[in-house]
Amino acid sequence: MESKTVPGSAGFSVFGDKSVKFYKNVVDFVQQNINQHNSRIFLSRILNKSTVFIASNTAVRELLHNKTDYMDLGYKAFMHEIYGDGIIFCDGQEADNLRTLLQMTMAQDTIRNFQEVINRLVTKAVIKLDTSSPVPMYTFFKQLATELCISMFLDVDFETSSELAEEICALTTTHWHGIISIPLTFTLPYMQSSSSYSKALEAKARLLQIIQQRIQQTDAGFVHTVSKTDFVSDELGTNYLLLLTSALVPKALASILTSFVIATSLHDKSGYLEKAVDDPDIVDWLLLEVQRLYPPFFGGRRLVRQDCIIDGFKIPKGYCVMYCTHAAHRDPKVFPDPDTFLPSRWKDKFLEARDTLFTFGSGSRSCIGQHVVWTILRTVVQKLIAQYRWEVVEGQSLEYKWLPVARPKENVMVQFSKWNSKPERQEKVHN
């Protein structure tokens, strides 16, 4: 069967570039092109490279599962200096070898050890949740997720080592600003000044110094596990810890949990939250549906190193591919009523989510730590629904920004209240 030509145009170099329009509102940009070309795969020019956008659910899966040998990851030019050598910049056999080692650090024993930390810190945060006035939702979850990641991955106790914890938190924030201030030949809407980039590199250097000190001082826990892993260089181990403790993971967790609270407040007309108290499967339905509608990352980028065909369309060597998780999660061919919050669509379909949801990637490059992320998400949700009900304060803008991590543009305020009129509830743990 002959391949098809991708609809759309890459225009002329520089003058045909659509980067500013794309980064200004990525969701609108993709949807407008889908409508214009009557195709969920189309061609444009982004960052002055011919770029094929893939917004079809089945095509994204084909890309992530079957076309990895045809492509390189597209992040090295943007983030390598910020994170250093590591799994997010490796390809081919090097990536496979490193991935095998990293998976060993996330074994079941590690997850069980993390569970104790997660339970303790989440319980502390939930008990202290203010019911006397509205809570800034994203800030609350970002602080909790940051403490979780630094406690789990660096074995730093925020109570006994408060000064060190505060320093690490400040450094991870400065370091994160490097991702949104990467020097380019033109300015994009969400990016900051190049001086922020220099400060981010200084923060990275200090974070690596702290990580190396933690390795020398710790003879147990996750830091010790990583230090004893047989990486080809010590740098890979420290960079791995840098990635896990940077702001990236806490922001992703805060994104999902904030969207969870907002979506259930506005759209839970069937009483899923009350039912979820006694049925952990419904917790998963809710979390899957939130991830479907509000994935923390808009998508991913690849560089085509060999001509390939995806969903019947030929994609030439030298092009970029941008797969659009947000749009793929709303593909009407896979999800009927794609814009409707409908948790019951996941009844008896948790395993199928691996084929249709790409929140944590998919295939051979899926997120290594996704089991830890799921443990955190389930624990937070179960402890929240056991004690509270909540409502989004009226009169706020709930408009989202999607880059670099999805979240409402405003720090949405939410009013929590105890289940005063309900019988005392017992939390149920999802096995």
C-alpha cells in the first residue's frame, strides 16, 4: 500500500515558522490544524524545523511502541545542559542498558519503603489542611510533592534537616527556571530571560554537590541503592538523583492532583467520590479520567533519523515529530464524548489504559518511576476523600496553561470541609 503525504505545510525557513503561535496556545494550535486539514496528523514548522504533529491516539501508540528505532529523542538540544547525561537523552542500546539499571533501583522493595514515607507525609499534610478558608490548590500539592520527592529520593527529613531541605527546595525552583529560559534565537511566550538560565546552571552545580554529599553520608535508603548501582560512570547516578529530585516530578504530581480536585468538584454529578471511599477501583477510574483530560505534559518531541511510515503517512528523515498527548487523549475514535468527564469509561479497563493513555509515556521509553507516582496519587486521593469534601470557589478563571507543565493559569482556590454529617469513614488501601 502506498504511503500518504502528510497534509499541511512547513513553509519557508524562518518566515514560515509557527513557533510563537504554537507556544502561545498549544491546544488551540493543534485543534485548529486538525479542523483545517481534517486530519489528526499534519505538517507545520516549529523551532524552524519541519514538524509532523501526531494527535491520533492509535498513531501516537504506533510511534511510541513501534517506531523508536527510527527516531532520536528531541530534548537534548534544550535540556541536556540542565540535567546532564541520563536516560532522557539516551537512545538505542545505551538507553536499553541504562533503563535496565534504573528499573533495578525501582524494585518492589524500594516501592514498599517509599510507601511508609508517603503515608507519613501525606497523612501529616492532609490532617493540617485548612478548612477555615480557601486553599490555593496547586501550591498545596506542589509543596507536598516536593517534600515527598526530596524525602524519598535524597533521604532528607524536613523536620530534622530543615535548613538543608529549604536550600534544596529553593535550588530546585531556580534550576527549573532553566527549562523555561533556554537560550534560543527568538523568544517564546512562556520563556524567561537568559540570566535565569545562568542561575539555573549554578543551582544545578550546587544540587549535584549536595547529592554527592548525601551519597557519602548515607548508608541506607534510595540514595545508597543508587550509589551501589553499577552505572558506567558515577555521573549517571548523580544525574539520575538530580532528575528525580528536581521540580519536574513534583510539578507533574501537583498538576494531576490539582486537576483531580477541580474536575471532581465541578463534574462529579454521579457521586464517584463517595463511592470511591469504599471502592479503590473507583479511585483509579477517577485518576485515569483526570489524566486523560488533563495530562501534565502536552506531549513529546522526536527527531526522525530514518524515513518511516506512521498511520500510513510518510515522515522523511530530518523532520521532527511532535506527538500530542492532550489531543490523543481526546481522540473521538477511541474515546466517545471525548471532552466529557466520565470516570465510568474505565470500569474493568485499567490495563487497557496502558494502550490508550500516554501520561507516563508508553512502550520502551515509558516513565520508570510511574509505579511510585501511582502510589503517591492513590495515597493522596484516598486520604483526602476519607476526610473531606471540597468545592472550587466561584468566580475564578479555570483556564489552563499547558506548557511547560499543565496547570490552571490562576492558583485556583478550593474550600475544604470535613464530612461532619457523614458516618466516620475508614480509609481503604489499594493493593
